[in-house]
Amino acid sequence: MKEQYLNVDFMTPLLGVGLAAVLLVGGVPLLLHGWYRKKKFERLADGYQTYKLRSSIRTEVIAGGLTLSLMAVLGFFAVLGYTSSARNLQANIVQLYNPAKLELGSFNGSWMSVDITLDDGTSFSNAQVEIRDGNEPFIEDVWYHYHPKPQG
């Protein structure tokens, strides 16, 4: 019977962070320009404060605010997705390797580093964990510990 592993998806949160960064780069200047125009509008004489200009400024400020709000929501869900995937990866490693001690490191885009101590006392620092099909974690250092390379 094939083991079932929890879902591990680090790419979706990374895409969310990337999109949030794009929205930040677009939203901040839009909002700042809208506020600048609003302050400039307030100093205009009565005959120059037209409804059309006021409406344009309001639209710019609202668009900038909505863009930054969407950025915050995307950032929140990206962090939530990343922490969920990290917890699931940790549970999958425990399920497969049953370590005495496990500490997750950083994720670099294609693998995560871990500090792992096995039941026999062997420990590996900054071991690479690859995620295979079916969300199976694979730690090459541990695999070679149980299946030594042939000498010769």
C-alpha cells in the first residue's frame, strides 16, 4: 500500500508574494500621486475646483487604496499557504523518517533545508529535502546513510 502524504505546495505562495510585490510597486505611487493631487486641488481657487478634477483625484486615491488592500490580502494568504506547506512537509518527514529531532530551515524555490537527527543518533545539518511525486519528502543524505555508496 502506497503511503499518503499531506499536500506541500510552496509555489503558489511564492507566486502570491510576487504578485503582491507588483501591486506594491504600482499601488504606492498611485496613492501618493493621488494624495499630492488632492493637496494641490485644495489650494486652487474656487473657479478651478471642478467636479471633474475632484472625481479624477478621488478615483486615483480609491484605485491606489484598493491596490494596496489587494496586496495585503495576497500577502496574508501567501504567508498562510507557506506556513501550511511547511507544517505539512514537517509532518510528511516525520511520517517517512520518524526522526528523533527535526528542524526546518529555509526554502530556496526548489528544495528546503532541514536539520535532522535520526533515531540512531546520526544527525545531518542543512540536509536538502526534495519533494517528489505524491508529496513524498526525499532527503538524499538520509538515503545514503541507509544505502551507502559502493566503494571501488
